[in-house]
Amino acid sequence: MNRIALLPLVLSFAACMSSSKPTREQYDDTAQAIASTTSTGGGGGDVGSMTDSVTIAQGTMPTGFTLMGDGHFQGTHLGLDYSYSIVCKGIAGAAGACGPTTDQASVDVAWSGTLTTASVDASVMRSGSWSITGLQSDTATFAGSSTFSFDATVRSIFRPGATATYSFDASAAYNAIRISTRQRQVIDGSARFDLSAHAQVSGTSHDSDATFDIHAQITFHADHTADLVLDGSQHYSLDLTTGGVVRVGT
């Protein structure tokens, strides 16, 4: 699923067909796609990147990562390549080596590659940056933004036998996400996403081809779950350990 000049491609689709309101099935597939990038399992996704960032800021190397020099770290999670460029500062605000005295950090984050799970195969590109504060306390706080694009084949967990292919472009904002500095686990906060998608569905009696936009809101919880709400009306629960997703309500 190699993707070239992704944004112009999506814009060309939009020029050829008008955006439509997503169907319930498209909401479900989008929830699966978001879940797969929020937490991939195996320590990846946005949640895994936050854990990696705290780990590096505290002077420890995440498993499978290598220091490339000048504050750059590279490694892999579940087949995706991750890269972090980090600047650490102490309580007084002076830049220095990352380690036990680090109180804040700024991180440029990028990950890309091919993600393969039981229900989603995707070619992913993500880049962004965030700030981390409060590393000398029990909980550190993240804030920042990112953009990402992925071509995904979704095997629906909601409609057995149905398969859909999507091209997603998204922007994300991370708001006051708190992570335990000891367990390095997200405990609260939120993220919002604005997604544009082109979808093709096969394997059902209602195959379709459509473009649509979705606003997503994720609220994180200390039990390693998160609430996902799409367009203010479609509710899901995410398992941040496995990357699983279930619909909540009707």
C-alpha cells in the first residue's frame, strides 16, 4: 500500500465526488483505524510514543531503540519505525543531558511503515511534536500536535466478512495528557482528531465508494482504556493495552 503525494491524491478524490455523511459502518471502520494508531499493542502508537518519550527523557533507553547521536533515537514497535529528537531541560530551564534530573522536554516524533494486526493492515506516516512538563513530579503532562496519513485495509470486527479500504489524512491535538512518571502509563487527558477519508467497501450486499470527514475526541483513563467519540454521537471504548475497540450503546 505505497502512498505517493498523499494529500494531493485525497484532494483529487474530493474534487471528483462530494463529501457525504458517514454511515454507521464507516464510523465503525474509522474507530478501528483510530484505535490501531492510538495503541498498536507491542508498545507502539501514540500512547507508546508518549511512554517512549518519558523513558528517554528520564535517561533510560526503550527496548529496541538506539541513540543515533545529538538527541536522536530510533527503534521499532510492531513493524513500524519510530524516531525521536528530544531536548531535555532541568527545573531551572537549562538544556542538558536527559536523565533523572530532567523536568521538561520537547520532542519531535515520527513513525512510519507497515502496520499489520488481526483486523487492520495499514501503511502509516506520522509526524508531530509535543512538550512534556512535570517530569520531576508523580505525573508529567503532554501537549502538542501531529499530522498523519495512512492507507488501511480494515477487516470489520463489527461486520464479519466485510472488508473496506481507506485513505485517511488527519491532524491531531493533544491536550493536557498526563502520564505517570513511575509506571509511564497515560492516566488522563484528551486528544482530538480531524480526519478526511476516502472509503471503498467490499464483501457485503451494499458495497460503496465515498468520501467523508469526521471529528474524533479521545478521553484517556487511568485503567488503560479511553473513550472515543466520533462526531459527538458515535461512542466507543478503546483498550490501550491491545489496541482493541468496542462500540458503546446502540
